[in-house]
Amino acid sequence: MINRRSLFLAAAASGMALTIASTGAALAGGVEGTFEGRSNHVTTGSVKVVKDGDRYIVELGKDFSLDGGPDPRVAFGKDGKYDPDTKLGALLKLTGKQQYAVPATWDVSEFNEVYIWCEVAGVPLGVASIN
């Protein structure tokens, strides 16, 4: 699977010119994905990462649903790996639209997944690839 970074590196290594939108530019319009359940949990619905002024917001869609789990958190990850330093907060409710502010110091373009993470068990309850 070719991602933007590997495509850019391949073009740079071969000396070819390549014009692509940077991940930051793509995020300016927002990125989105759909949750898939993990660890025997049912997690469904949409998620968006959208720019709101000078900050980013992670927005779970009105179709979001989690079947339960102790201490679920919203966080980021990349390429199948959860990043414990990116917790945005406890899940506010098991269903419906909700928003989580991303700290201004974080570079959201470094992540390509949003996690619903069980803090108690240390396992993912749901993961959404965002692009």
C-alpha cells in the first residue's frame, strides 16, 4: 500500500517532480472515516477531524455507537498502533454526535486513525482509519 509519504519519497529519490496535496492541506478541509469494532466490541459510525479556526476537532457522527466497555477514551493512532500520549478525553456517551478538541500543539497530520480505547483493559474498542 502506498501512502503519501512513501509516494513523495519515491518521487524525490528518482528526481521526478510530484505535485500532491500535503496532509495538512487535506486536513484543512477535514478527513473522515468509519469505526470498526475491536476486542469483541461493536463500534460503528462515522468520525471526522475538522479544522475549527486555529484548532482541530474530532467529531463522532450522530450515527456513532459503542456497545459498552469500562473507561472508554478517544485518542489517535497510526498504522495500527494506538498512541497513549494522544488521549482527547473520556467518551462522553455511548451513542450519537460528540466533539473532542485537539490540543493546538499536536500535529494531527501525524495520525491516520482515531481510537476508542479501553483504559482499564488496555485494548481498542473501535478504530477508524481517517483519510
